[in-house]
Amino acid sequence: MKTRYDGYVFLVLVPHQDVRIKLRKYCDSLIKTGLKGLYNFPFVVPLVSLTEKLNKDELKKTAIHLRKITEEKKINTVNISNIQFPAGTENMELLGPRLDLNIENLLTNGIQKLKNNFSPLIIGSFLIPGPSQFLSDSVSKDLEKIPFEHLSFRAAAVANMHWQPVQKNGETIFIWKIGNLCWLPRNLLDY
């Protein structure tokens, strides 16, 4: 049976598992402090929204283009930040470590399925319900309780992510599926 997706499609950057493990420990520590009212989000970086998923060749082209943008250097996080996230009928904000990476020219690399880019780029950790541009005082205080260790990585992949809000028992939940990974080349000589 084929899964049907009526939601959104995003191009995401998937950091290496080592980064995701560190981020999981940080998020678990935040939850233990009493942080409430948030939705979990996969530890990926939404780069752009798509009109439809990218095929294998388009993902490979994007991976190479991203390696060129990073100039084969490490990608670093700078702080915890938040951005608006299109999550269906609710106003939501994505919370997580902000990257020191600018991909504005990703929209000009020749792939026609790209719609809008996310800015700033954030490794998703939580979704915060509400229309505010700034973190609420209670969330900010919880974030201050656990110091954030900056992350740095070179190994990452790009993938399609299908995102769908679903009503269940009168409550909105979110389901997602991350497609096949296409790893960024170690260096540009590999391609």
C-alpha cells in the first residue's frame, strides 16, 4: 500500500548521527527541567519548501551545491533560535540550534521545485505553538537552565521530508517521513 501525503514537502539537511545524539541529550535535559507544551521535531534542518519531492539526481545536485556553499568547511551552530514554521492551521515556531550557514543561493541552483527558503537555518528540536516572534518568558527561562553546547559537523545529507498535520481526537498531531538520504560529498573532487 502506498502512503499518501496531503501535507507539505521540504528539502532538509540531516546532520550526522553523532550530532543528533548530542542534540537528543540536550533536549532530554530540557524536558527534565519541566519544559512543556512543545511538539517534538525531527533533528533536521528545513532548508526550503518544495512544490514536490526532489528525485535522486536533484538531491545529488543539491548535495554537491551545498558542499560548494560550505566551501568544504564545518557547519557550526551559534545559539538557540526560533523561526516561523508552516505547520498547517496553527501558527508554530521551530526551535533549535541556529546554523552559521547561509543558503540563499540554493534557490538559484537550477531546480524548479524549490518554493521558499527558511531563514535562519535551524536544526529542528521542538515546535512551539503560538504566533509570537519571540520565545515566551517561560520557555526562555527553561532554556537558560541548561547551557547549550555548540555543535560542529561536516558530515550531513539532504533528503525530502513529507510533513502532515493530522486531527486525532480533536487535537492536531504531526506526522513526518524523511526520504532516502543523499550525503554531501566529502570534497568536491569526489564528483
